[in-house]
Amino acid sequence: MIRDARVLQDDHLPREIVHRHSEMSQLAGALEPVVDGDKPQHAVLTGPSGAGKTCIARATLDRLEEQVLDVHTAHVDCWLHTSDFRVLYKLLESVGTTYDIHRTTPLDELLLRLEEIDKPYLVVLDEADQLEDPGLLRQLYAIPRVTMVLIANRERDLFDPLDSRLQSRLRSSEHVAFDKYSHGELVAILSDRVEWGLAQDVVTDDQLDRMATAACGNARDAIGILRTAARRAERDGATELRTADIEAAIPEARTELRQKSLDRLSSHQLAVYEVLRSGGELMPKEIYSRYEDRVDEPRSKRTIRTYLRKLEQYNLVESEGRGPSRRYEIVTK
């Protein structure tokens, strides 16, 4: 049944990007001056999880690389690489200059090496609001040949920790806002994955409709449900997707995606999650008090509020109420 398992991965770049043409055109417009040797414009991509931000950023850079030989590009996941050293190392690794870099190498030297790059460097910093030191963005902004594409769920989570001067500069950059996918758009995305990843006539339109409904506008969830259902059917030797495969895949795919998100959490984020897992429904002040008892060198209350928003955006926790009386608990279904 599965012809190409790669197509069923949510990080697979499809042959054609569907239903994000205006967003891709807007980002390309900001970066395309590099084709003529001019300075590209920094860009900020915001929107909910699974709305296509990473896909569009990667696809846009790939197409620019096809047009321009003298350009470097890089994609750094700042949720996995949160420290200044790790981000700078990944950026230098993309241009092949890390053979003599060690953890004791001063950050100033890493920045100097980036300044010495003699080609335009287009850099995607995914989950940029997860950086331990947001001041790194100011240092990268100051490097003339570096152009940043910053990705975050919410603009305020990215901008609030920055100094006012950098906030002002980034607010004047190209801002591409992403909404959740509509039901019909998710069906089209799934249809494309089915065409290239599965055998012919193994999925019905009604089944695609059911998977899109369950995904609630999140393409990552929709693709995960399709992948899990196809695996179940193939494991059983079925020649087509069955309703039972899809209904079983919906909670299984959510659990799998939730575990992937948990695996990406920093030690402090995981400590906040564990507080909720062991404590049930809690208010922010209760969460912070218990978090303080679990860790050395606890982060600030403001940072913990940011963590809670991030956990909620990735469907790891849910909340009710507003302000200090808001109550959080982990998502279990």
C-alpha cells in the first residue's frame, strides 16, 4: 500500500506547495533581491503549529538556491538548539567551517567567522522564541551578509524579550502571517500525499474528509493520521484503508506527535510539564512554586508563562480561565 514512506512524513517537502501561494510569494518577494545581488529583507513568519510556516520557509530557500549559485542557506531548529553556541555552530556547520570549533571557542570568534563569509547567507531560525539569549538576534542582525527568517507561533513571544531598538527594526521587516488551514485545504494536502505516497484507489474521499476533520486545521496532525492509518492497514495486509484504521489512527497519531514534542522540550520546560503531570489542574503561581522546588537556577515567572503558552500551542497542555486564575492541565487525549 505504501509506495513512498518519505511522502508520509510531515517534514517532507512536497513537489508542489498547495494553498500557501500568497504566503510563499510574500516571503520570496522579501528574499529575491539576492538574485540581483541586492540586500534581501529580514522576514518574520508567525501562525499556529501545523500552518505551513517551516514548509514555506524551506521551499522558498530551496528555490532561491536553484536561481542563485553564490548564496548560502541554513535552517536551524531553535527548540533543539537553544544556546548561542549551538545556533552559531549550526550556522557555521552549514558553510563547512566547524572542523576546529570546540565548546571552549569564544562566541566572539564564531560571530567573526560569520562576518567573514563572502556570500549572502539566508538563515531560517525556526522556533526563534525558544532562544535562551534573544540578544543573539541583535548580533546576527548586525552582520551585513546575514538575512534572517524568524519563525514563531506568536509575534509577541518573539519580540517581547528583545530590546526596543531591535524590536523596531524587526517590526519593519516582512511579516508573513499564517492562519490555520481550512478543511478543504487539508483535504487537498492529504490528497497530494496520497497521490505520491500510496498505491492507487486505497483511500476514499470520505476518509480524507474524516482525517481532515480530526486534524482541526493542523497539517502536521492530518499527515500524522494518514501515516498511522496507512501503517496499520499495511501491517494487516489490507489492500485499502479501512474505517477502523482511521479511527484508531486519530488518537495514536496524536500520542505520537505529543511524544515528539515532549522529546524536544528543554529540561526546564519538561520540569514545568512534569509539575502538571503530577499535580493535576494548577494555577500559574502553584505551577511556579512547584517548579522552583524541582530545578536548580529556576527561570523567571515570565519565562515560565512563556513555556506554558508554548506547551499549549503544541497541544501538550490546555487551560481554562484568564489571568492569574487561569488553570492548566496536561492533555491526555
